[in-house]
Amino acid sequence: MEAKHQTGLIWFNLDLRLIDNLTLIRAAKQCQQLVCCFVIDESWFKGNRYGLNGISQPRWRYLQQAIADLSASLQQYGQQLIIRKGQPTTEISTLISTLAIDAVYCSDDAGVYERRRWDTLVRRFPYISFERVSNHTLLSEEALPFSLQNLPNTYSQFRKCFEPLAETFPAGRALNQLTALPPMPQRTVPSDSVPFVEPSGYLNGGELAAHQHLTDYFDSNAPSSYKETRNALDKFADSTKLSAALALGNLSPRQVIDALRKYEQAQGANESTYWIAFELMWREYFHWYLRSYQEKVFKFSGIQDKKPATSFYPQRFAAWCKGQTPYPIVNACMHQLNQTGYMSNRGRQLVASCLIHELQLDWRYGAAYFEQQLIDYDVASNWGNWQYLAGVGADPRGSRRFNLDKQTQTYDPNGEFIKRWHGEQAVSQIDFTDAADWPLS
């Protein structure tokens, strides 16, 4: 195929990989020269509307590892990853103008602000080609059995429509391998550097580490017991630990499905292996959920336009963030999150239920704190799940409240998790007054 563009720019975002990167493969086929870029958004390190930063140290560390890995991989193809720090549309605009770019490629992110930035660039440079490629999901929008305007209201309805299409998911032979990349243009621009970050030993970022973990997981027997172990709070092998690699695009969901199929062919399929696919379909649903509802996913009243009976109490929120509540299981989970950037699925449900029901706090503050802290932060899954638990999202049963004492007895009966993460340092109250407060009668 003859290249139809002189110089293309691929804007890496949540697709930090070379294998099965459909955006990179398309750009490589259509361009004579290629510029590879990643923009470190300066807003990540500033306060947001919830008084939080966009990114914590554990999350930033994981992202740095992924960027460094991508940069090293591109060098093997004679390419360079240009790293810019600033406001994304400004930085991309500078590259377009400086390097005479005539085509821009980006993976089709579901994020509201990300799509607005893309639209701004399209309006700013009407004379060049812009192409978004479906690269984060199992199926493209065109392959869905419904339009986004007719997205099913619940996951169960979505799954019934989506699951019969499983045979159309790409098989291993269809996963795209990169063979070559066009050269960089002779004219270059300065690139910011990302300091090398030593592996942390818990979860390491980057395509190389993600592939190794994917191989190790499906070489073990863990997938055959996943459904029984997935609610465990702490043991590393009890869940797949693939969410962070999927969130940054170090792996594609197609690669995970392919590895799962091969495992089932060799070891046999059961309810546990099905549950791995079941949760990948949850991820898929929330992606299209965000694409469909856009700004409503971030509204207090959610997609149901139903305001929860909660408010905002700064002392309570601070106590929840620090793991200083009256609930030991919640404290332990929050200490684990703050130290590692990770928390189990069960833990996330428990701390969210506590914030919404026990502390009666605005669910959006909890979602924003997870956005700051989680190394596997995925905008669609995070905000969709928080809406679900707050009763303003896709859950037909309404708000979900967990009995924390019962959950503790079920998932930490001997108190080992609480002890390991110092959750027993609970407080008896979370509301305080001092001399500056309004006098109480």
C-alpha cells in the first residue's frame, strides 16, 4: 500500500504498546515519515475541582515506567518517542506546525475532555487529516449490535447482546504484529525526559512487564479458580492483576481474550475462566457507557438525574482518604491503596459503600480520589462503577450498601488483612468541633 501522507504524527495516550496497536499500525502504513509523541498533561500535577491532584506518586511511577518502556521499544525500530510536558492541545499544535504534519492519529479514547481536545485540534487545523482508531475495546463502534443512542440500560442487557459476538473477537492469528516503522523526519524538536524508575516489585508498568505477567498468569492454574479467589483482599495471585496494563494500553483486551482462549483449550473452560471474560465485558460496557452518556457520568445525579441524600463533610472525607474511620476493614483498604496504588475489587466496593452510606459523602469525591491514587485508573470503569454503587448509574436495584461487619467476617475472619495494613487503628468518631465552629445549643 502506497503511503498517502508525507508526515504523520501518532499521539500516544492510553495505548502504550507496539503489539496489536491498531493506531500505530495504520499510521505506519499510511505515512512516509512518522513522529511519535506522548504529552505529559501539566494538569495532572495541579489541584482539581475536588481539591485533589490528578495523579499520585504510585500512579505517576507506574506511568513513568510505561513511558520509558515504550520509548525503548520504539528505539529498536529506529524511532524516538518525543515527550512533551504542558497543555496537550498546545503541545500537539506546536508539533503540527513545526514539523509540517499532514496527518494525526490517536486511539479512540472515551474520555470527555480527551475528545474535546481532539475536536479542538480538528477545528484548528482543518487542512490536515485526523484519524481516531478503535484500539481500547474488543469491538469497534461499527461492530456493536446497537447504536450508542440505544446502549442497553444495564450490564445484563448489554451482555445478552454482546456475548453472542464472542466468536468475532480477534483470534491469535489476527492480533497485529508490528513489522516496521517509517523513519522520523530529519527536522526534530526538543523532547522532555522522563527519569528512569526502578521496578517497584509490586506491579511494574510497561508493555514488556505486562506481557510477562500475562504469560505467567496463564501459565499458572490461577485462571481455573479465579471466581473463587477474586474477592480476596490481598493475595497477589487471587486476581488477574491485568487491569493496570489494560488501563494504560500496555495490553489490549484482544490479547487478554486470546490468552484466555488458549488457556481454555489447553486446561479446559469452567465458570472461573468464563468470569474473566465476564469482567472484560464489564470493562467494555463502561467504555461505551461513557461514550454514550458523556458529561452525565460525572454529574452528582448521574445518568438517572436522581440526587443522592449525601453532601460533603471535609473532616469525614479526609478521614476516609487517610484510613482513619471507625471501620477497620475500610482503614486497611485505604492504607493499602495509599501505599501501593492498588486495591482489590471487593475492597473498592467496601470503601465506596462506606463513603456513600456510612459517611454520607458525595460519591464524586470518592471517584476523584480513586482517580488520583489508582495505578489502574480507567476513567470509564472508575466513574461508571462509582455511579453504580451510588445508585445513580446503571444498577437497576439502586444504591448498594454493604454491611461492613459482615463483610469483614466473610473476607477477613482472622483479621490478617486488617493487621497487615494497620486498619485496627480505628477512631470512635469522625466529626469534631472546636472553638471556631458555630456554637451548639
